[in-house]
Amino acid sequence: MARTLRHLLAPIIDNNPVTLQVLGLCSALAVTTSLLTALTMSAALTAVLVMSNIAISAIRHHIPNSIRLIVQITIISTLVIVIDQFLQAFAFEISQRLSIFVSLIVTNCLVMGRAEAFAMRNPVGPSILDGLGNGLGYSLILVIIGIIRELFGAGTLLGLVILPAVKDGGWYTPLNLMLMAPSAFFILGLLVWAIRSLRVEQAEPKEFPLTDEPERRHG
Amino acid sequence: MIRGIWNRETIAWMLVGALLPVLAALLTERGTEAGLRVLIGLAVIGFWQLVFLIARGQPPSAAGAVTAVAVAVLAPGEVAVWQLALALSFGTVIGELVFGGWGRNVLNGAVVTLAFLYFGFPEIQHAPAGSMIALASGLSAILLVATGIVSWRALTGAVLVLLAVAASFGAEIAGFAFGGSLVFGLVFLACDPVASAATNPGRWVYGGLTGGLAALFGWAGDGFGAPQTIVFATLLGSLFAPLIDHAVIAIGTRQRRRPHG
């Protein structure tokens, strides 16, 4: 039981797809200007990930090895089209704000990565948990970045006013920088730094250690 | 590089010494308000250097004073204290301290601070620095070039390309010598010994690139004297400095390996 649950829990922080595997960054940076778009994108990606893992895991013995990537992409893109049409039908406004990024889930390395690394080699049950765990790990990071960017960039959360802005008679000066792409990089970098300071086993070995010993120098 | 009395802090203190005429000119031109900003800068940078000294054992550097003065010179607009403190914290920590402290940074900490201020609070207008700061920066440049801290190759390359490109756009280049922001930025930011190229041919290329970008930004953007021009040119130029050095070293290695005769 504990081993099965690991498939679900490990990717949330210990093996987070965004902060440790560094996958799926493009969408993580693009859709986090507000919490609503981040949540929608998270839900869309998690749904695609779980369903593609189920489908690929179920037919894994029948996929010829030489064309497995083509088969995986076909399955994933079919699912993405379904999700995209679903959003356009029931949440048109959000679908407009997410623009191309829902369609781009097809090329998200995270979905392909899980299909190739996990679903191709494991039964359906663990594959569902793995897809769900990785989807939640991705969602956690998107939601954190989305909260920080919307709160400090616009003073709102999900459109509700938290910090009343100066132009509406409040006191808060919104930080425009938060709504620009670089701030997502900075927040993500600081988040990776914080996680690796708390969980030192995730930190990579130092390439150039600091030293004052003269004999360590050359020349 | 450590050779005799020349270690990192000697160079940092030489930079601070060369900065004294600029500081005097700044106080004369802008009065106590500018002095107050330098003090705020010193306090914020000192605080973060102390944090990194305690948390990571990174020795503090006098070069923080250069950042404090550079920010006071190049961001004279109506910046609130919290905005200044936020930008300085960002520039010092993300630009300098996370890489292991001054001397290991890719970008100059003052450039990161100023870019953060210009991008983050675009509504604030920044007036160019005056001719007295230009004159003082010129004096500093002579001292720094004579001691070899600022590379004469990078400085000459930057000035020549800047003037050539600006003249080809039809700008009035005679007035550049009196633009305080431009001269100060060229000497202390663009030719910063840490963030610029480190090979001799690379310094020419780096200087040329930064000067050319400054001319382009000045012509197309905020004007040649505006502080944004030289800061953004340095930001982009510094990003290319490691690549330029890498290319120079790769070419040198290939030439040496080629069979003689």
C-alpha cells in the first residue's frame, strides 16, 4: 500500500516535475499571470496526464517499439483536442485567456515524459496514480506562482480585491513587473532555491566550490 | 586572481576610491537627497552581505558601495524608499550574492537593481546626470585605466563604436562628453572588471557590442543621455561577455593546436 501511494505522493515535492525535473516550464511561466488561468491550466494538464497514462498503459504491450512515440503523441493530442473543445464550449472566456497554451499541452515534456518513463512500463493502476501525482505536483507550483503574481501584480485573487489598488482609491501600488514573464522566472528560481535549502538531497553538487587556500589555485 | 597585494578587496577599494570624485559631484549636483539614497543603499546592501556572511560564510565586499552610488546616480527619479530597498535587495541578492558574492557574478549588481527599477516602476521619470558627474567620471576613468582595473580595450572599443554608430544615425556626438549618465555608465557599469569580458580580444568585442547597443538604444529609445540607455546596453552586453570569452579561448586553442609549417 505504502509503495503504491509513493507513486502519488513522491512527485508532489520530493520529485516535483517542475522544480526537480524542470519540465513543463513554458506553460508554467505563460499562464500564471492570474490564479484562475493557472488553476484551469493545472486541471487541464492533470486530466490529460491521467487519461494519457491510462490509455498508454492499457495498450503498452501492443505498441510496436519503433513507432511508440508516434502512438503516444497521437493519443495525447487527441486528449488535448477534447479538453480544448470542452473549455471552448463551457468556459469560453478562460479558454480565450489561455489562448494557445491548452493546445500546447501536446508538446509539454511532462506528459510525454510520464508516458515514456512510466506508463509504457507499468500497469494501469500505478500509472493512474503517477499521472495524478505528477499533475498535482505541476499544479502546486503553478498555483503558488499564480497566487504570488496575481496578488502582487494586481492586488486581487481570483478577481476578488485583496489589496485595494491606488487607482481604485486604495493604498496598494501594483507591481507591474509581476505581470511580466521575467517575474515568473524569478519566483520559480526562488522556489527551487527554497525547496533545495529545505531538502538538501535535491541540491546538485557544486561545480566551483569556494576556497581561500592558495595551494588550490593554479599558476 | 591573487597576486601580491592584489586581491579581490584591493580592487573593490580602488573602485571605491575612484568613485569619490563622482560622489562629491553627485552631492554638489543633487544635494543631500542623493546622499541619503547612497546611505539607504549602503544599509540595504550591508544587510544582505551580512545575511550571506552568516548563512553561507561569504565574505562581504566593499564593492557594495559602488552599487549604492551607481544606483543613486542613475535612478534620480521620485523613487519611494520601499521601492529603492526592494530593487536593491533584488539586485544584490539575485545579481551578485547567489553566485557566491562579488567577483563571481555574471551581471553587475547595480545594473540588475536599475533594470528592476526601470521595468518594475515604469511610471517614474529619471533625469540624466549632469556635466559635473561626467567630468568626475572622466577623472575616475583615468585613474582606473592607469591602474589596470578598467580595461582600456573595453573602454576604447565601447566609446569608438558608440560614437561611430551614433554619428551614422546623425546624432550630435559632441554633447556626449557632458552626459553624466552616459560617461558614468560607460566607466563604472559597462567596463566593470567583473561583468565584462576577460580576454584581450574579447574586451574589444565586448566594448564594441555594448557601445553599439547603447547607440542603438539611445537612438531608438529614451535618448543618448538617458540612464536607461547605458544600463540596458550593459545588461545585454554583460550577458554576452562569457560567450565572447569562450569563443576567443576556443579560437586561440585551435590556432595553437594547428600543425606548424
